[in-house]
Amino acid sequence: MAAIDILQSVPYLLQLPSKRTWIDYDDEADVLYISFQKPQQANDSVLEDSVIYHYRDDDLVGITVLQALQRSEANASVTSSIQGELD
């Protein structure tokens, strides 16, 4: 991962619901875990488009991204296609 990729994500990171964020990736399962509170202690969750949103009451406390690498590669493919059209 190039430093430029991290720098490009800074505006998004600053919009996260918490100043502290824990990120774990399970490469065997291709699952990305993002926690905004440790421990999450979620009491509700919603599955939408291979993403599980974890809530404690009305607060978002974590996100689980299923098939994270596949999703990332698909997004990169779409982005490069769009950039190709713009050039």
C-alpha cells in the first residue's frame, strides 16, 4: 500500500463516528472488522449488501465487511474504468 492511498483516505477517516478506531482483517475469511468502541458490546446489527452494521442502542459501534478483498478489487476495477473514460 502506497502512502498516497493512506493520505487519500484521511478525509474519510476524519468523518468516522469515533476518534479511536480499531481495524482487523482476517485474510483467510476475507473479512474486515472495524470497531469504533472496544469492546463493541453491540445489542443490534443490520446486514446490508455484505456489510454488517453493529449498534449499541442508536450508536454505530462497528462494521464488519464480508468479502472485503473482493469488494476492494471490484471498486478498483470500476474506478479505473471510470478514469479511463474520463481520459
